[in-house]
Amino acid sequence: MDGWSDGWMDEWMYGWIDGWLEGWVEGWIDGWNDNWMDGMMDGRIDGCLDG
């Protein structure tokens, strides 16, 4: 019984940590991409207005 519950807890913890990390990394990359795109678009618009 102990071996089974330990294995289950490990699986659950690893699954939870993996899911959390994956979500965090994806969220961070999405946010970074959004900011980068916004900055690029702003830069382009400014360049067009200046030019």
C-alpha cells in the first residue's frame, strides 16, 4: 500500500509541477511575444509617421 501511495504522490506532484511550469512558461512567452509585437508595431507606426 505504501509503495502505491508514494508512487501516486510522485506522479501527481510531477504532473502538477510539469503542468504549472508549462503554463507559466507558455504564459511568459505569450506575454513576451505580445509585448514584442506591440513594440514592433509601435516602432513601425512611428517610423511611418516620421518618414
